[in-house]
Amino acid sequence: MEKYDPARIEQKWQQIWDENADKWRAKDFSDKPKFYTLFEFPYPSGDGLHMGHLRGQTAVDVFARKKRLEGYNVMTPIGWDSFGLPTENYAIKYKIQPSVATKENIAKITKQEKMLGYFLDWDREIDTSDPKYYRWTQWIFLQLFKHGLAYKADIPINWCPKDKIGLANEEVIDGRCERCGALVIKKKVSQWMLRITKYADKLLDGLKDLDFPERVKTQQINWIGRSKGAKIRFDIIPTATSVIPAKAGIQTSDSDWIPGQARDDNNGRRITDNKFLEVFTTRPDTLFGATFMVVSPEHNVISNLRPQISNLHEVDSYIDQAKCKSDLERTELNKDKTGIEIKGIKAVNPINGEEIPIFIADYVLSTYGTGAIMGVPAHDERDWEFAKKYDLEIKQVVAPFYTTTAGEDAIRPDKETVERKMICAIVKHWKEDKIYCLNWEKFGWHSFVLGGIDDGETAEEAAKREVIEETGYQNIESIEKISIVTHNNFFARHRDENRYSISECFIVTLADGSHHEPEIEHTKNHTGVWKDRREIKSYLNQPSNKYYWDQYENGETAFDGHGIIINSGEFNGQKSEDAIKNITDKLTEDGSGESSVSYKLRDWVFSRQHYWGEPMPIVFCQNCKKLIENSKLEIPNSNKIQNQKFKIQSHNFTLGEIQNPGWIALNDDNLPLVLPKVKHYEPTDDGKSPLSKMTDWVDTTCPKCGGPAMRETDTMPNWAGSSWYFLAYALNQNSDLKSQNIGNTFKEKQKELAYWMPVDVYEGGMEHTTLHLLYSRFWNEFLYDIGVAPVKEPYEKRVPHGIILASDGRKMSKSIGNVVRPDEIVSKYGADTARTYVMFMGPHDQTLAWDDKGISGVWRFFKKVWENMQKAEGSADPKIESILQHLIVDVSSDIEQFQLNTPVAKLMEFNNILLKQKTVSNETKSVFLRLLYPFAPHLCEELWEINKFDDNIYLSNWPKPDKSKIKDEKVNIVIQINSKNRDIIEVESGLADDKLTEQAKSRPKIKAILDGKSISKTIIVKNRLINFVT
RNA sequence: GCCCAGGUGGUGGAAUUGGUAGACACGAAGGACUUAAAAUCCUUUGAUGGUAAAACAUCGUGCGAGUUCGAUUCUCGCCCUGGGCACCA
């Protein structure tokens, strides 16, 4: 027998598979059922493949190889996501053309891919930076534009004032430029945006039927963040000292628009009015509690009302400061809220006419809702903090409501309900860390001191009186109110009536221990007990008391739950749920608000001021701009996605062109708009893409009117190319899509698309859940709406993988120097070992720290497989055959669920059994090799050949279990007494309960323990355990 | 801070989804083979107590409570680690 030599056999089989690719590669319209597997295509960086690729791609290859043996026509395509920052930075640093660097990197990674022995559809290879590919990306962008889903807006970017370049978030470290360390500021830049928000509901609905892990769905749902509520308009009035001149110097334009959900109409324009401030809230029921308003620093109310603002200087400097902070820094809850009042104006609460101050504060983001909020400190935590800091009124309008619906305290419909005003007192010991509690023995209640408020008495007076009466302690040192009032509804057994209590809570500190025995009339239902502070939480069993204790212990906070409306005029007594509707209705009637839906999802910033990306196939034409603006054309307001044409004079304009006056799409025939070569890849001093320096490229003619026009010099973000690549694979464009008319080709390839889509399994990193996965679903749904994509949802099933950390538990990073690369392992142990070990390391969807110590285990495993599979043929051992059938079932279902560590363990276990055998039957060898094959294809292929089995293993069939070979088995049954393991017996599987009980009781050990005890209960779990409870 | 995960021996992990916790593998210790090393093979390996050795007993799945005959698994509260937070891919 030769030695196991992976280097030799891996090369040999890779060549054979390559030469016979026709036999296993995906074919359009094969007789076999199709199966489309997909992994996230790699970014061809200079570093080559990393561990994440190895993990993801191996999992897909294992799965796909099994599927092929099961008779599917499996596609596992590969391509390159090659536009992006790292290559551009590399180009700047080494003065190499990005396209050249990309080609080199692709060649390098291709070699690595082949070395790992993956079955890949190389005939479908794509490259996002190839003009043959990106002409389609450009075409899709134009479709989005034509359908009114692309628009220009002023969006802040990270700007390094020293280097004079825009920075990616990643390039900003602690608010400073990664390269030069200068403080980064926000600079507004006119950018292309995609209206993904218009697809928010579709993206939510689409999730329902998809086979995505729950956590992926939840994360997308939360990211989209749909919330129902109301828009409410607060009039703005001048304070006594200033007067607002009508519409003074106020302009309405698109550039005022801040992305988000603040729009009423569908054409990207915001109706700006200086006379009111619009807020979005999910809690219109708290409107009476609004005691101030806050606008974000970006809000246009500031620029619109400059003449009225009396402290402009202060306001402006605050805005400047806010520019330096990221959203993350601004919203950090533990940080001190900052803000200042805008003096000279006030807002009027539309529900009660109250005049309230307006603040500017950076904890309000311009990107969510309308960029302005009503401050309801009693019922919102952030507002609470802000109000505390700036000493603003806190007005409770919702009372926590505790109602008892079960048990002896449940409300009884046959009894009268009596409303009472109550107090609750947390009585503190004068010296020790103890609280005085009441134990209502007869009723089972544990509470603080409770009592009613008598006529003519204030709540505080009542609290003092009740404390003295009920506890007998005479001297109160201090009394302090907890601001939130609660409502409670329950059956009061001690009074035989339903009680509706409105309860206030006081913290009463005793001065000393001077004590008179309380009168019996006050204490007949309960006894008083001093409880240690730490025991209180578990001692109390009255919900409102628990709430008060929580407020006392952890400090008072806003009550943000639903409850009963108070201090709200005609809405008093309503439940929050009803008041939300009723107050919204009232506002709608008055014209000062309406119900509305808001999303956390924001529109997609689609521009980059960089070189290495897809050029935007669009030009700016002054003539056309004037033509459109002078036409005074009304922009239709429709939710439908349609490609509407608008005729102005002799020209047809698309919806996008009407919405973005002057911006004219290139004709399809002019695609691709090829990225021109430039001398320098650095952005210009004013932050524009290096393309802007190429005046002979920028200056062009308008495809619409033929007049002079300028090209857009921004490029698309890296996400663009990856948002439709799954369709590109199905298009199989390398075979016959050389030079056809772009606009029609998608339609001509409908059959191919319909055959392959949707992707059956999409494997990828958890870190892509909210961006790439959502963006690509958006594009696909859009393409579906315009009749290009055959299915609504592109991915049937999503399988996430966890990242592989370095052995030190940190992310692998070149700068730390803790990177391990797949190459190193392959060259040492071979591809089969590398593949199998990375599967064996741990559950596929979990984060793992790399540890190369374990590799030798897989290596030894394969050496033993090598020997076992070359043992002399022997007759089949029925015991081993039986175990083998279980192995088939287990390995099959594990692989199907992408649980790829356990099948390896089970195969090892079986191999260890074979180790003890002198001979192995051909049947066992054949099944075992096929089960191991997806993990270690080269090894199994070689052993298949050595055993002279038919054909090649890659053309064989996936084994099926043969039930007739499964023998009746013995099982071990644990005998427990009171759930403690006491003994274990072996019986035949499926033994009847009474026989098992008998056998178990007859065991001497069990007998001894059970002696003299009576068994109250016997619990039997089939084939697992028997438990005697005494 | 917000959203989503995870926490089990010295290490990576397993556990039929509420039923023998630690499969499989690494590492370590001892032994065999060898002039020696590597490779290979055999034995032991959660902790503590116990025994000459066993038997056996107690504890043990981040911490604290709860539900249950029984909890790594379910519920609540807390601590820690990782992923994402919109211009990295």
C-alpha cells in the first residue's frame, strides 16, 4: 500500500474533474431538477482567499456535491466583486492601475480556488468591474432612475479638512482621519439616492415566506423599523419680542430635503412651511404631555426662521459642533444630552393650545421621522433625561395600569366598582437598610404601607397620617414623592368590592424608633414587617408596588408603556391604544395631523466620489433643465412603479428626468459607459471624483437635446454590482451575450432566468444581513416589478456563517499580524484536510477562533481512512451494517441542514470502529466513501478507484438507508430515584413499561434505596429513562 | 446606546430539542516500538472527596432567582464576549 499523499492525488483528480467538467457542471434546461447554490462572491483583494471564504465555500461545496449525487442539476457559480476602496487605495499607494491590480488578484485567487478542489461553474464567471458586466449595472440604475427611484439630495459625508477628501466611515477612527489624524467634519454633498424606502413594506412582506433563520429576519425587520403613529403639526409663533414677517426669505427646494421618511408625496420634494413644525410620533396618546419640542441640528426650520431667532449665534455654533459627531455618538444614551433653546419662537400644541419652547439638540436625528420631535419627558426616556438636564416640566399623561384578571383578586363582574384615591408609602428605617412592609396574611398580599386619601386631605398628608397610624412610628424625617401615578383595578376581598384605585407613592424616611402600638382598627388585616432592602423585590407581590420599588431603587425614569390616559381633557380614562386612535382622529379633523407610518430604513446613498466604481450613465444638461422647469409640469403622485413618459416640446422625458431637472439618462445603446483611464486616482481638492479632472470626458453632448452637457463624475458604491449578480449567473452571459441590445436582452433571457431563479441556498456572512442582503432583495423586487426578474424574492433560503477570528480571539488583521491563510494549511496537509477541518471546527453559523492544533486530528483520521478502505474485502458484519444505516441517515440530514461539524465526528466514530476490523465489506467501503466524499472528494475519489468501484465517485449516487439492515438493538435505560441517576440497565429497545418497571425495581441497588419508601409517581421516557418519585 | 447572536472540561466542541452532561477531536500524563527522534499503537484524563485499586458519594453547563419529578435546554433579572449600526467588503 502506498502512503496517503494528498499532493499527488489532489492534483490528479482536479485535472480529471476539470477535463470532465461537462459531466458535472450546471446546464440550462437539463432533465434533472435544478438546484442553485450561491455563496457571496469574493472581493479580489491582494491578500487572496481568507478563512471566511474557505469556510463559506467549503460548506457550499459539501452541500452541492451531495446534491449532485442526489441527482440535481446544481449550479455553484463564482465571480468577482471587484470594484471598491481597497483596490483604489492600493492603486493610489503603488501607482498601479486598479484594473491591472484587479486582474492580477483575480488570477491569484482563481488559482487558490482551484487548489481547494471546489466544483465551480467557471463558464459563468463574472467580474463586476468588467464593462461587459457593469453595462448591466448601469442599465439597472437607469431603470431605477426612469422609474422615479433615483434622486439627488444633499447628504453629509465625512470630510477631512486637511487632506480635502471624503472618507468612508471605516476611515474615520475616533472622529479623526485615518491617514492624517485631523478632526473629521460633516460636509454636505449633492448625492444620488435610491428610494429603497418605497420598497420598505415589500421587503418586510417578502420575508414572511422565506426560509431565512429567524435572527436574520428579525434583524432585517428591525432595520426596516416600520412603526405606526401620527404626524402632528405644531404651529410656530413668535414670542412677544419678535414678529415673523410673512414668508420672509423662505425658499422651498429639493436641496432642503433630508433623507428619511418625511415626505408626503412621491416625487422627492418636501413641502416646507415656516409656520409649523411637523413631528412624527408613535405615541400620539401622549400629546398632552408634550412640554417642549426638539429639532435636529440639520432641520430647515433654523435656516427658514433665521430672522426670528434671537440667539442665532449660539444656535449656529451648536450646529457647527454637531457636524463633528456621528449618529452613533449623538444617540449614545449614556452620554449627556446636549442642546439649546431656540429663542424668539415657540410652538403651539395643537391639542390644547399650550405654548412650549423649541430646542435644538443632536440626539434628534434628521434621518428618522421628520427630524423633529415633541418632547414628552414623562413617557420617553431620552426626553426625560433632556428635561431633567434643562429643568423642563415633566407632565404625566399616561398612568401605568395594573388590572387583575385571574385568581382570587380578579375583578368580579357581579360586584360594584368603587374608585378610591390611595397612597402607597415606602417607609425607610431610621438607621438600618430596611423597608417597612405589610403582610396581609388572610389575602396573601405583600405590600408597602397603603391607605386611602380622606376628603380635604392632600396625598402627602394622607401618606404621613397612614404611616403613623399603620406602623405606629411617630416621627417622620422626610417625605418625597415618586412622580408617576398608577391606576389599579382588582377585587378587594377585604371590602368585598371591585376597587379602582388611583395611587400615588411616597418615600417616607423615619427619624427615629419612637413607637406607639398602632390601634387594632388599622392593623386587623395585616402585620408589619421590616424587610432587608435586598429582599424587597422578591417579597412584594403587588404589581404597582413593584413598579414603585423599581423607580425608587433604580432612580425615577419615564414610563414608556401603555396605560390609562390622564391629564388629557376629554381623553381621560381611555386606554393608550384607544387614545392613539382618538387623538389622531381629532388632529385629522382639525387639520393638524394624520396617522402615518415611519421607517428606520433610510434611502440608499448611491454616490461615491471615488474612481474605482461603475460610472453613472447620466449627464447634466442646462438646456433640458430650463425646458423642464419652464414647463411647470406637475409631477404625478403615484405609488405605482411605472416608466412614464412626459412630452415637452419635441422631447420625451422620463419620470427621473422630470424629478431631477437637468439630469438626462444615456441611451441604452451608449452602454456601457466605460470607466476612462486617469493619471491619478486621488480625489480632487473639493472632494470630487478623480474623473472630474478629465474635462474631455466630462464635457459631452446631451443625448436628449444634443446641446452641451456634463457627465456625472460620481461612481456607484461597491454594493451596486453585488445587488444583481445572482441574475447574471443565470443569464449565462459569457456564452452568448456579447453584443446584443442591452434593453432587450434581459427579456430575451427570461427562460434562463425563470429556470434558475430563485437561488435555492444562499450562503454568506452574518455581517451582510442588513446591507447587501437587503439591497439585493430591493433590486430584485424592483426588477421583478418591471418584468425583468422572474421571481419576487431572489433567495429561497439563507444560510449564514459566523466569522473566523484569529487564535487570540480578535479579528484577523494584517496590522495585528494574526492572519492565517488557507494556503498555508493546504500546502502542509492538502485541500481535503483543510476543507474537512474547517467544517469540523464548529457549528457553521457560529463565530470561531482559529486554532490550528486540531488539524492533526483530521489528518490522522484520513490516514486511517486510507488504511481502512484498503483492507481486504470481507463478508458484511450485520452489526456494522446496522450502524452504517444510522450513519447514512445522520450524515444526510446533517449536511442538508448545513450542520457540518457533526457529520465529520460521526464519520470519525465509524472509522474508529472499522479500525478494529481485519476486513471490510465492499458495500461498507462504498457507502462510507460516498458519505465522506463531499468533505474529502480527492481522497474518496482515489480510494474509489483503488477499490475498482464503478466509474468515478463524483458520478455515483448518494447512499440511501436500508431499513432491513437495521437490527433490533439494546438500549441503556437510566434508573433514577427522585431524578437522581442511581443505576443503568440494558434492555431491548421498546420494552413495555410494566416490564421495565419490574426489572428496574428488582435491581439490588434500587431495591436498597427504595426500601421502606413508597413510590408516589413513576415517570418513563421511552428507551431513555425511568424515574421513581418517592 | 440601539438591534441580533453566543457563554458547556486545559482547548475546539457534542447532547436525539425538557430526560445518562462532556460524543468526536486537540492537548496533557504514563506506557509500547525505536540507538534516538518523528510517525504509529495502548491506557488515563471535568472537579472534589474516597479506595491499595475499584466500588461509591458530592459538586458541576457565565452569575442569581423561578417553573418542573427532572433544566445546558423554558421564564425573569444581571454580567461578559462577538456581529451590525447605513461610504469596508
